[in-house]
Amino acid sequence: MTAPAPFVTTGPDGKQLVPGGSVYRPPSEADSLLLQVTVGCSHNRCTYCAMYRDKRFALRPQAKIEALLDAYALRSPAPSRRVFLCDGDALVVPQARLMAILQAIRQRLPWVRRVATYGDCRSILRKSEPELQQLAELGLGMVYHGVETGDDEAMAAIVKGSTRAEVIAAADRLRAAGILHSVIVLLGIGGVDGSERHARQTASLLSRIDPPFVGALTVTPVPGTPL
Ligand code: SF4
């Protein structure tokens, strides 16, 4: 079998989108198969983030995803037991499509033990608890969530598109569904003036939601972003 062709699609206006583009994953998914099920981020507005500014959000065609899985199943000499769904917020994929993707992974890569993805409050809370349970039963085991801060003022300033209350609701829903919640917070995102409030509010939020995993990154201003 030949190598899968690079992903290219067009937007509603017929304009060509960036093929595949840069792909990001959490450090702990270094050994995972990276499966790009969306292109870009459906939000794409966080002021500090430059990851997907060159991409317009689109769902990747199911046939392309299945072709990639077929190719991987045939070619991989040491198959990965984990799959990470890219790009920025793959949990936003509509429920039926996401279930079809997880079923395709299970059928073609039966050795896979866990599927993970990035998600945020919008994508988590768009799914009901029973829907998240369905995804968990099909192998979705972890959602990495860039909460960044527990301070509503800082969240609004960075255009995170969520609130502290929504983070709590999202954490509770994932826990009830049996999906591990890996939370990322950003040291420094409160700025100098808001630093203490950011620290206290983030600590109290983490104490409230008590996620199984927390990663603390340090904010780095990236050229080309509003920050
Ligand atoms: S939701 Fe994540 S990927 Fe999307 S713009 Fe914000 S930080 Fe970047």
C-alpha cells in the first residue's frame, strides 16, 4: 500500500485550506499515533495561541481518516497502543462522527488501549453525560484541557471562551462519564497586576475540581499573537 496522501480540502468558498499543517500534541502523547481528525481549532481566538492561526477549521473527511488508519494498520512495525486525536479541539466533532472515528480505530487497530484528545469547556459541555459515556465505552480515555486560569477576569482577557463555572461543570461531567481530565494551567497568564489573583483563583479551582492530572506551563508571548 502507498503512503496516504497529505490532507487537502477546501472551505465553503472553495479556497484551499492549509494541507495538514503543523500538528501539536501533549508531551505525554509522544508515543501515540497522531490522528488528525480536524484541521485547526474551532475557537482559534485565545490571545496567546499561535498554533492554528494559519488554518481554517474543518472536519477531516471520514473516508480520509479511515484510509489513514488502514495504512497505519498495514505499515506500522511497532503499533502504538495509544491514539491522540488532533488538531486543537477534536472533541468538538459531532457525536455521530466522533463515535464513527472511535469505532474505526477499534476495528482497524484492535491493540489500541486508549484514545485521547484536546477539549475545552465548549466541546465538553456540548456533549451530554450519556454522550461522553458512549465515547468512553468506545475508547476515549482522556481529555487534555487548557484551562489556563481559574480567574474569570484573566479568562476574559485572554478570550478563552469559557468561565470558571463552566470549567467546574466540564470537570464534573468528564468525571461522571469516566473520562480522565488532564488540566493545563498557564503560569504568568494573569500578567503582573493580576498575578496574585490568578494564582489564588487557579489554586482554588484546581482544589475544587481535583483533576487526576495537572500540567503547569509558563506563558511565552509568541510573535503574531494579540498577546
Ligand atoms: S482553544 Fe486551544 S488551540 Fe484553540 S486557540 Fe485556544 S489555546 Fe489555541
